[in-house]
Amino acid sequence: MLSRVAEHLYWLGRYIERAEDTARLFDATANLIMDLPEHSPVNWNGLVEAVTAERVESETTEARVSRWLILDAKNSSSVRSCIHSARENGRVVRDQIPKDAWESLNRIDLMLSDQALSAMSRRRRADLLRDVIWGCRHISGVLHGSMSRDEAWQFLRLGVQIERADMSSRLLDFKSTSILPDNEWTQESDAVLGWMAVLQAQDGYEMYRQSVNNRVRAADALGFLLSDRSFPRSLTHALGEVESGLLGLPVDAELPRVIRQARQWVEQLPAQRMDSDDLSQAMDQFQARLGWVHDSILDSFFNRKTN
């Protein structure tokens, strides 16, 4: 397979996953706000920083964040930009993916372009996010159910799982309650709502209840999202998928070994004893490891030298 084709497949997987995860995070945050007491102060900067990993200095509003993170074509991290980037990568490799996946990607791209021209109420935003989530899930389902398990599939899968691990770690670094201001108003019940929102953003609330068989507790939720091997969106599971995907590609044995070490490191994190600062520091370390893996993939497969 040509390296440029493999790279487009890799980024196609990453952008589809990024669009879905961003939409999920925004939707879960909006639902969390609906559960809070009326006139509760909300820190929208936390949501922006979770998605972009950039510090926001000025105050933001719900309306501005909604348009910037969902529909702003100038923001490379917006849902619209991610879908458009996925479409551009998919266009180059149309002969490698099922026709239904390509047509669905086109439909979502056109839908988001059309929505950018109109005002967005909370109701319309919720409907739009749901359409994006279901659209991305449809594409992922078609790709998973129809593609041959050849190199094209392996590079696509690699992109999906690396992006999933990255977005999941950003979500955990969001510390579940950073949408709430850090003052005396924040109570334990609000923190529970925050962790419920994190689980819902990962589509894992029901799976958590089945696995833990208990009400939502911060330590249990964190342990579940970090190291539950059976949950597809946990860091441990995503890293395991990256490791097995690399084993099916012509790559030096060091890279899968580094992934395995990162997975073992995540499994050893003391979820029951971590506070928000410990978690933030751990996720920074995790993202540094994942960044090294991404750079190594670019260097090994796509002839892209990194600094």
C-alpha cells in the first residue's frame, strides 16, 4: 500500500472519531447543565480547554462556545471541521472504503454546512449533535462491518483507536466537574453529576452500572474509564487495540512494546487514591506517551519526520 493512501486512512479514522467524541462531550455537558440548579454559574472555558488542550484566557458564553466548537469552519477542532477533514481524506481513498460510508460522510458534511447558516437554539443544537453522533456511528458501523481486514483496515483502525485514547484522556483531564466553578458552591452531589456526564460522554453509564454494580462514585468511575479491559472506550482497551493493530503491520517491535508498557502503566494508576491534580498530571504524561507513538507512526509508515 502506498504510504499516502495509508496516511489518508489513518487520518480518516482519527477525524471521524474526533468529531463523534467532541459531539458527545458537548452533548453530555449540555445535559449536565440542565440537571444543575437554576442560575448556577458555569465555566464554559473548561469545555473549550478539554477539546482543544489550549488555555483560554477570556470569558466565554454558551452561545459562543456552541458555535465555535460545533460549526465554526475556522476552528480546526470544531465538529464541522473534523467532519470536513474526514471527508477530504475519505475522498482520496474512496476506492478503499464502502460506498455507503462515503455517502454518509458526504451527508453529514453537507448537513453541518447548511446548519452553519442558521441560528442555533438549544433544541436545534441537541438535535444536530445527535445527528452527528448517529451519523458517525453509522459510518463506523459500515466500515467495521464491510471492510476486509487488510492493511487499509489496519491503518483506519489504528487512527480510530489512537484518537479514542487521546480524546478519552482529554475528557478525564477535564476532571468531570471543571464545567462548574471552583468555589464553595460546588458540592459532592454536583461532582457525582459531573462523573455521570463523563460516563455519558463515553456512552458508558449503563456499562459502568453493570460492571461496578453501584451508584456513581468518582474513584469507581475513574477506575472504570482508565482500566476496564472490556469497555471499548477505556484507555486500557484503546491501547490494547493499538497494540494489536500495530502487530498486523510491518513495524519495528519496539513500538508495540512501548504501547504495551503504556497500557500497563495505566492499569497501575491508583484510581482509588487520585485527586484531580494527580489525575491531570497523569493524563499529561499519558498524552506525552501517546504523542510519541503518533510521531513514530508518522515516521515509520508515512515518511513524515517529526521534530
